[in-house]
Amino acid sequence: MATLSLTPANFEPVYGWLEQRRCAVEVWGMEDELRAALLAYSEGPGDDFGWSNWVRQAYEDPSEILDLFATLELTADAETTTGLAAAFPGQVTQIGP
């Protein structure tokens, strides 16, 4: 697993890229070193890619919540994070192994 950092403003094209692929991924909103689960996708029975339950319940358009966070963190396997870094140079930064 590896972790990338990106700004909320750069998330929409990353979200589109993720929607086109089958990969396990978690996206967290970061504020004052606290994490809030925003988005998850898991492979296997009942594949589901979407916003966290609390986000869907609180916002008609879940993407509205992105502006509440200074930074987003995305955790996925190395193949996915390498692909994202290649697809979005300068927009995502690797921050963890």
C-alpha cells in the first residue's frame, strides 16, 4: 500500500480516473492531522465505489465536502498510486510507502 497527497481542487479528475479502474482505494479528508473517511472502493463480492455513508447522508452532492479539507490522502496499492502519479504529474505527491 502507498499513500498520495493531493488538494481537493485536483480530486475531480483523479475520481474519474479511479472510476475507470478496478482497484482498492480509500480517500481521506485531512484537517489538523485528523482523518475523515470520504471515499472507498473495494474489490470482491458486492464491489462498491462511492462516497462514505456519512458523506452521502450529509450532502446531496458529496463533492461539496471537499472544500472543508485542506488536503486529501489517497491510499491504494503501489500499481494504482504509480498510475495516478503518472497520469497526474505535479498534482499528486507520494507521502507514504
